[in-house]
Amino acid sequence: NSGSRRRQRYVEKNGRCNVQHGNVRETYRYLTDIFTTLVDLNWRCSLFVFVMAYAVTWLFFGAIWWLIAYCRGDLEHLEDETWTPCVNNVNGFVSAFLFSIETETTIGYGHRVITDQCPEGTVLLLLQAILGSMVNAFMVGCMFVKISQPNKRAETLVFSRNAVISLRDDKLCLMFRVGDLRSSHIVGANIRAKLIKSKQTQEGEFIPLDQTDISVGFETGDDRLFLVSPLVISHEIDPRSPFWDVSQAQLEKDDFEIVVILEGMVEATGMTCQARSSYLAEEVLWGHRFTPMMSLADGFFDVDYSAFHQTFEVDTPSCSARELSLAAARLEAHLYWSISSQLDEPKWDRPGIGLNLIGFSGTNKECLTP
């Protein structure tokens, strides 16, 4: 029953990593990289910090402007026309707060303006102008980076709902399909895959989430993709593959997760984008192949994305790749000795010589031994 043995995903189908960090005691490290911390906040918190950063600086300097006016006695000589205040027409905290906003945002002074009889006000004006520029650069930079993050670009990079295992060029292969829904392309796209599975070492150490590389063409360069149309990514199950000993029966009982990672640069912005997905053991279909989805139209290639997730059954040996390789080797040896034993016969068209490699084809459901 696949429902009873469904494991906890390490990476969700939408690419979200299902990991929560608890009991992090060195939280000061988040403050040492405050820019990244603010960018990583959700939008609600980011907007709150954005508003509070400006409001606090306006209130802080507004209070200082009011304090200068109070200490100089400007508030006691509001009706005295011979008195020269630090800031004209500042008659309370609200007017000092408005003057602070006008100073920091450089929207231009109205009838509230600083006079030349207030050296402390001149110094404060310089400090607020400098600090205001720093706050503007920091907060606007955070919002720009957050808006231009390529995370949403990954929403249009899609992975097939299932992975499949079937024969390709007489070899068992694990395959999944990737596609890009946008007409603007991912530059320098490359694909990686990891097998996430629990493991116990020879010394008895238990590793709950051991990561093993799954080769998808790194040695040959096939992992570098030209992703203008959907591609089927293939992992050849050879002796170096973690699926070398996995048969159809074992796959139905196995417990693992395959994490696939697609990376590249967004053509429009030049920023690096990463899309992720995963496949549990029950999402790997043995003996299936992906339905073709590209056809030649009038002067262009037409891609039918309605068939992106569709598969169809094909005849596939139910044994493991190791057993398939051994059976093929035994059959080849049997053919060699059968032919060698007939070298002295006058006729080569005897029925016994009819054995050939076609007798062991990928259409057999089991791995036969001669």
C-alpha cells in the first residue's frame, strides 16, 4: 500500500525544502548579514520593516528638532516677531515632525525653514541628510533585490509528475522530463539529481538522509541543457548507479527520494535561477515511457504541453540492471560457444544456429538465461 509507506518529503514537488531550523542559539549571525536577512523576510515583514525604518527616523529627528526648539526657548516666543528661532514656524512636535519629513525626503521646504542663527540645527540638518540617504539606499536596495529575485522565474520551469524506468538503447534508464513555459530562455541551464535515502555504515552509524549523486550526463556534458523545448533527462543505470541492483519488485518496496535541481541564468535579468522538484519511490513508474509532445507544424515545431506529464507502458524486463547485464553476458557466451561448435558442420542454416541476440530482446518481461 503506497499510502501507508509514504515517506516524509525532503523537498516538496514545488521545490520548497521541507526543513525547519530549531534551537538556533547564534541568532546574532543573522544580524551580521542584515541585508540578506531583510531580503529573506516574507513580504508582510518586509513591508513592515520598510515603513518602520522611515517612520522611526522621521520621529527620531522630529523629536530632536522639537527638543532644540524647546531648549532654545523658541516655543516660548511664538508671538515675538523680533525673535529668530532655529526653524521658522515650528510651534510644536507635529510641526517639528513635518519639518523632519521635509528634510529627509528632500521634498522642498515650505514656510518651515532653518535659519542661520542655529549652528546646532545646521549640524543636525547635515546628519539627517546623510542618514536619510543611507536609509533610502539600504531600504530601496532591499526592496529592489526582493522584487527582482528570480524565485518566481522558477514557477515556469516544470518537471514531470512522475519519473519512469524503461529500456533505452537496450539499457535500463531512469528518466524524467523538464520544460520551460516561457519564450525567454534559461541561459547556461544545467541539471543535477540526488538520491536521498537512509543508510547504515559498516561501523553501525545511521545516516537518515544520505545524499548520493545520480549521474545525468556530467561526464559527457549532457547535463548542460539547451532548454527551448521539453527535454527527457536520462540516467543510465550502470554499475556506478545507486539503482544497479533495484528490480521492479524491489522498487515497489523501496523507500527513497530523488531530488532534481535545474539551474541557469534568467535571460532577461542575468540572475541565477534554481528550480527543484522530487520523486518518491511510488512516483517512479517501472516500464513506462514519456508520451511524445512535439510535432512539426507549418514552419515551426509545435509543443503540446497537455502531454507533458503523460506516460505509456512499454515492455521492460522486471529484473534489475545487474541481472539484465548478467543475462545478456550469459546469452552472448552461449551464442559464441554454440557457433564455435558448428564450425566443422557443412551447413550453417541448421535450426540450432538460429539463436542470436534478437532472442534476448528488451521485449522480454523477465531476464532469461539460456
